Amino acid sequence: MTDAIVVGAGPAGAAAAIGLAHAGAKVLLLERTRETGDALCGGFLSWHSLARLAALGIDRAALGGQQVARVRLFAGSRRSETRLPQAAMGVSRRRLDTVLQAAAVAAGADLQRGVHATTIDGAAVQTRDGTTLTAPALFLAAGKHGFRGFPREPAPWQQRDPVMGLRLRLPHHPALDRLVGDAVELHLFDRGYAGLVRQEDGSANLCLATHKSRLDDASGDPAALLRTLGAAHPMLAERLAFADWSQSIDAIGHVPYGWRTADTAPGLFRLGDQAGVIPSLAGEGMGLAMASGHAAVAAWRRGGGDAAPAFQRTLAARMTRPFGIASAVWRTGENPRTAGGLTSLAAAFPSLVRWASQATRIPGD
């Protein structure tokens, strides 16, 4: 008999599967993709995330990522650079998910790929091919993908102008290495921001969070938007000079940044982006994913599936402060009237940047 079904084998689902298997549970881990791809977001691992990986038995050397020691902020002609409280890492989601999934299998989880869960009804998971799977505990970790019956409603102001996620991978180049170095960069612009970090193969992951109206201004063409941004922001243009424009620009729509939920049913643990979506400029998406997986397993060990509602309420409460701070910084950074002031403040008071870096982490148990 299966003790637990985990839907989604990204960082949240894999972390939960590892913990459940280590606790002696018979775990079925379902993943919709047949091969591990490179998810749009999640190229930055904070020191908190690296510690959580170590607790799962994964050494940072196994990831082979790029060390990140500082955060660099750009707004127009203004810039700041601050050393992070501790060393972080840039690594692709393909590498991270591959390592986590292998650890889940090694722990004893049954990973089944190409299984597209469509509906959760009570203790049952229905798949696209009509199969019904049941277990006493279900762990929903489907990432940013919408899941039938579990709406994630952003704030009203976001509904009027939804947030889009865009990603372009910049190929490795020695000049790009020198420009970015050991930093994670945030380039602020009107109605959005771009994050840039180097990854294990030397390429750089450029992720944008921008409102749909900004993309509409570029006739809905992501490449045209990037070129427009480059023309207006010289530091971003320097990085885009190394872009391979023949590569596709990945996109995801209606990202509900700031949303979180305290609601669930007995037996159903909601993890990662299915529990809350922290603004990506905080760099805590992977930390939230793994923290939620760890906390859900701890709750399950104490009370089985009946512990799910209390777990969900506690997790939502733990997310309140970091989500609030990250959302305030995001709104300030994407407003052209305040972005420059934010950058100047960061340059004048590096301790504030380090405080925000710590305050936007999801607290541990």
C-alpha cells in the first residue's frame, strides 16, 4: 500500500519524497515531464537553501554551481553592490532537480515520469489517462502550474495587469564572466525587473518578472521587450550583447506573486508555489519549496494526513513577514519614481540590503 503520493518532482516534491522515504513511508512521486527540463525560474540558491539541501544529504559540491557572494542592484544610471550575509550559489534547475530526484529514488521513493495529474478529489489523484491513485496522504507540489480545483488568485491590482515571467539563457562568454562575476544582479525597470546569475556551465540565467502591459507595449514580443529595455538601460544592454537571439525566450503567464494560502483539507499538504509564491527578486523560491517539504514531512510524522490543515495554517503564518517585505521591495523597485531611491539607499546603507536578504528568508522549524 502506498503511504503518500507526491505530485510534482521539483524541489518541493523531491524534498518531501526524500523526507517521507527516510521516515519509512512508501512514497509514489509523480512527475509530469518525461525528462528533467530547465524550469523558467529558480537559478539562485541562498545560504538557507544550501543548508536545507545539506540536511537532505546533498553536498553543494554535487551541484557544481557558481558561487554567489554579492548582490548588485541597477536602476537607470544608479547602482549598488553589497556582500551577501553568506555565500549562495547559481545553479540551473535542470541540475538541481536531477540531483534531488536521484536522492529521492536512492531514499526509496518510486519516481514515475510522464504522469500528468489533473484532479485531486479527497484522497484520490486522477491522471490524464484516466487512472485513479489513492493514498492516506497527498502532497501537492506542482510548482507554478495551475492545478484544477486549486485557484491561486493574485491581489486585485495584479489581476488588472498580470505579472509574466520571461527567461533567456545567455551563453558562456569570458567577458560575461568578468561583468557578472560572483554576483546576482537585479536590473530594475518600469513595471518589472530582471535577475541575472551565472550557473554551473558558465551560462547566465536572465529571468524577468514584468507586467503584461509592459509586454503589450512591445507588441507582445519578448525579444522586442528585451531590446527596448537594453536601449534604455546601458548596464542591461552590456549583458544582452552576449545573447543568442536564435534561442527561444521561455514565458509563463499570470504569476501570482505575494499569494499564499492557509486553506487545505485533511490529508492534503500544499507545498512550494502551491502554498505561496514569493516575489522572485527575494531569491527564496527554492528555499520556500524545500522548507515547505521539510515542514510537511515533520507534520505528517506527528499526525499523519490529519495534520495537513494545521501545517497549512502554520506555513502561511511563517510566510507573512518575508512575503510582506519582498512584496514591498518589489513594488518599490518596479516603480520608476522610487527605484532610483531604493538603489541609492542600498548603496549608502549596505546593512539594509543584508537585513532584507535575511528578512525575506522563510524561517525554519
